[in-house]
Amino acid sequence: MTDLPPTEPEVTSAAGERPAPEQPEPPTREDLEREILGEHPHLTSAEIVSRDDATIERARVLWRALGFPDAGETAAFTSSDKEAMALLLSLVESGALDFEVAVKMTRAVGRTMARLADWQVATLSDYVEQLEHDGMGTGSRLSTGLDVIRNVEPSFEELMTYAWRRHLAASVGRVEALGATDSDLHTVTVTVGFADLVSFTQLSTDITQERLAEMVEGFESLCADLVTGGGGRVIKTLGDSVLFIADSPRAGVDIASAIVDRIGGDDRLPDVHVGLATGPVVMRFGDVFGSPVNLASRLTTVARRNRVIADQPTADAVAMLDAYTARPLSERPIRGFGPIHPFAVRRLS
């Protein structure tokens, strides 16, 4: 009979119970970072661009344009950072872009992605909190967040590329519609709208931060849906206000009327007023500049709650249409514009 090797004695507690298996360590912030980046940062700025001083300085400028501070001699970079810098620098060195244009495009990407990342993290944080509250998480917010990131990151990375291409095509189409022989392809005549919540500052001091966040998100989401659905484009949101543009006064009034009807009739949101102004604006870097932008904002200060107030060019354009009314108001001093006759405009039915 073959002798069996000796076995380790089974360890039990004083009560004769087996000890509980060791629990894995909960994930840390570094684990989340590694999951997203694919590796821990381990390269210095000199190591991601190991060339002459001029090239290193260009890489630092591009890194700042992406929205990140200089790291000095700290090992703050990954292999992906090295590849990204090499890609950007190769565009300049090949002559595809000059350095100034490369910096501007990089800054646009950086600003857009920074805001997108903040928005996504805020949304996912609420989702993770809800999963934990409903008992569908892991018991650790970081661990649940890590699982969510693993599940959604690949799909949303593809979605971002798709959305960028779709919006790029739309943007190129808008420029082409202005005419290839125009002296300034960045100047276009549009109707600018400025939707503003009534007494928001006072209201924000009387409600909880959670309720305030819900109200702002609801307002911005509703406006975005109504503007886009009406053929307009949201330029930016400022918490209690939304700046948008439309191709024509009619479209602008339709969108503004829809905002007033929907938000003014929602008991969960404050009342709203909308200012409209039509004229030439300069479109640069995703924003619009010009007198109509300022005037649309100023007109909200003379608008009664749940009303749309417009300048004369907008009112004149819709007054000729059967489905709209444009009622002149008394002359008002508008800061930066002097005395102006605003119009109360609305869509019938």
C-alpha cells in the first residue's frame, strides 16, 4: 500500500467553524483609471517625445490644447499618449496641417471631450447610485462603476466616432449652403433665440441642490429636444438659459413658441421667457457672435413670463404669415442698443 503524502490540517475557529474566505480588495481610483486608459501612466513628457527641444515644446503646447496641465518630470503619460502626440506631430510635419491649425483643432477636441466626459461621469454616477440603492450593484460604488465602464465603454466609443462623422457632415453642409464664393463663409443670417428661466437666481436659493440639478437638467433636455425637433441648433446652455439658432424667423418663432408652451405649462419648472433677433452672425468654434446674439439676450429682460419677444426684422418676417401674430409693444430702452420697439410674437394654434 502506497503511503499518501501528509495533508495540511484543516484550520477551524475555536467554535469549530471554517474561516470565511478572504474577500478581494475593493477597486481604487487607480483601478478605474487603468481600466479606462489601458495602463498606468509611466512615461515622462521627455519620453513620449524623445526628440529635439522644439518638438518637445510643440508636444507640450498640443497637450495643453487638449486641456491638460504640464506634467514636468512626473511620469504622467501612457503609451496611448505617446501615440497621440506622434499622430498630431506627424500631421504638422507632413504638411497636412500647419501648427496653428493643429492647435486650434486639438483645442476644439479637448474642450468638447472634457465637457462630454464630465456629463457622462455625472450621468453614470447617478446610475451607479441608483443601482446600489436598488440592491443591483456590488455593494461598492467603485466596483459597480468599474463594471458599468467595462460594459458601456466599447459601445460609446463607437457611438462618439459615428456622432462626430454625422455632425461633421452636417456642419460641412451648412458651410456649403452659404456658397463657395461668399467673401466670408463664417457669416450667416439666422434667427437667434435666447430662452431664460424666470427668477431662477431667487428660486435656486430656496430649493435643495438635488432639486436644482433636476430642474436645470429637465430645462436643458426639453429645450434641446424642442430646438432640434424644430430644425434649429442649440449653441450652448448656461444652466438657466439656452442659446439656439434657426435658419429663418418662422422656424425661430415656432421653436420659441414650443418652448413657452411646453416649459411654461410644466408645473415642475419655472416659467420662461424667450427673446428672438434676426440678423448676420459670425459662426466660429461652435459658437455664434454678433449683434443679434446680444439683442436676443437683452429682449428676455422685457419679456413677460411665458412670452416670446422679438426684434422688428423677426416680427416683420412672420407678420406676413397667416398663422402668426406680431403685436408691437411700447418703446423700451435696451442696454447697448438704445430705444427699441420690441414685438410680442406667437404662433396661432
